Amino acid sequence: MRWRARASSEVLAPPAVAAGLVLVRTIDNRVFAFGADDGKRRWVYQRAPSSLVVRAPAGITVAGDFAFAGFPGGKLAALALASGALRWEATVAQPKGSTELERVADVIGDPATQGREVCAAAYRSRIACYDAASGRQIWARELASLSGVGLDARYAYVADERGALHAFDRSNGQSVWKQDKLSYRQLSTPLAGSGAVAVGDFEGYVFFLERETGHFVARSDTGGGAVRAAPLRMGEALLVQTADGSVVALAL
């Protein structure tokens, strides 16, 4: 063991590593930055704790000099990597409703970045994309999602709560296609490859869809439990972890 460091509360998402830092998002709305070489705390960003939060992985995405993190209340924050200072904050979704449960609008999953844009989804309410440098909103769509957003050079992909997979034009948010033949399969965050989009489901299947049309290309059975975590790219392969602990690499 090289070092050990303590955060303030439970960590549900994998740390992000960049610029000699290990960044950790805790469930009490804090972001810690530890030195990758010695584990010493470099800075901490803190928001007021929420009485009710979605217990789901909400991670950190690093792009350039910024670390992007989502928070309860539908907030997306851009933090300076060097100091943890807040550069800008945007509201992905406004909490609505008469009860605390109805007003839950946490940003879920990891913010997605591509080029000069960063996109995020708020729990069961809305997705939005912003200019990564200024926080200016580029577009937003009302969509009830339970997982995060996937991006490639042209499109933004997101699964809604009923299991339909959507592709939106990254430049303006216009709908490109919708694949609704995966209804109620509890889809993971989509991952876009060079020619296909991959998404996992609650039975351990991974579906591959043509990125331009949404038509099915292939299906692979991991032989494990549900695919809850977002698939990861590993070179030319797709890395999938299932709920029963299996790790499977598939050609993307």
C-alpha cells in the first residue's frame, strides 16, 4: 500500500485521476482532491448536505483544467483542478413537487464531455448540455432518465426510465432517433464506439445499436447479473462489470 486517505462519508463512484490528483465525490456533497503521490489532501469543495438524495453513483469527470461534478438539486458544477474553486454552476433541472420525494432532482451518473461541451442528466426530469468553459447552456430536453449521458462526436445518447434509448444532435438537442424495443430493461448509461452504441440491461445482456439509425447490430450475454455501472472503453474493447462481480471484455 502506498497511502491511505479518509474522506468525510461514503463514496459510491470510482475516483477520477488527473493532473497528479485523485478526486473523490462523497455522498454528503463534497469533492476531495488528494495527491496521487502521497495521498495528502490538496483541497476540498463542499456544498450543503441534502436531506434526501438518490443513492446511485455520481462521479467526477475531468476535462482540461476543470473537474465536473453533479449534485442534488439538479446542480452541475465546474471546479478548477488546481484549487477546487467553483468556476461556474448550472441548473440541469429545477426541483418540483409538493413533497421532498417529488422534488428529488439529483444529477445522476458522471457528467459527459466531448470537445467543448459537457452534458448531464437529472434524475427523472431533464438532460442538458453546456459550454464547458463558461457554463452557458447550449440545449436542454425534458426526459425522465435513471442513468447518465453518453457522447460521441455527433450525438448525445440517453436511456429514459421506460427503457427507450434516444439519440440527440449534440449541436442543438434535436431528436435523431429513438429505439423503444428495450422497454423496462433498466438500461445502463450508453457508451458510443466508432460505429455502434452499447448499453447493458438488468439481465446482463449488452446490446449494440447502429449509431446513425438506432437499429440493432448485435447482442451479447455476459452470463452475469445486471449491468448497473456504465460500460467502459478499453482500447478497442468494451469493459462491462455485472452486479454478481463478473468483468467481461467485448469487442466494440
